[in-house]
Amino acid sequence: MKRILIAVVLWAGPALASDIPALYQKHCAACHGTRGQGGTATPVIAGMPADAVAKVVRNHPPPMEKTGMNGDEVAAMGKYVSGMKK
């Protein structure tokens, strides 16, 4: 009987689209709302251009904290937020 060896390779590639909503909830929703609608002291971010969102996330102005997201995740977050409806 022949045995077949199957190798599983783990790859830390670009953020999966399914990961981005969870990252949004973790890093953004508390201040910007679950749908990007903004809060009492934070702006509406739903529908912002993806590159503008990515720039803000990369530069994390106070009171934002560093998110620890990698470049692919930041870019995907920009696309996710830009696709939110106001």
C-alpha cells in the first residue's frame, strides 16, 4: 500500500477579507461605531476614500493607538471602510 504525504504550509499572506470586519470591530468600532457612523467625539468614517483611511491608520493620530496591523491589513481596512454606507 502506498502512503501519500500531504504537507500543509502555513502562509501569513494578505489579510483575508473575512478577517477585516473582525479587525474593524477590534480596533475601530468602539469609537467610530459598528458601521462607521461616528460617535459623540469621533467622525463618520463610512465611505471615506480607502487611501485616506489607510493613511490615518498607519499614522494613528492621538487618541488612536497603534493597531499592530500589517500593510496588507491596513490597505484592506481602507477598502472595507470606504465600502461602508453612510
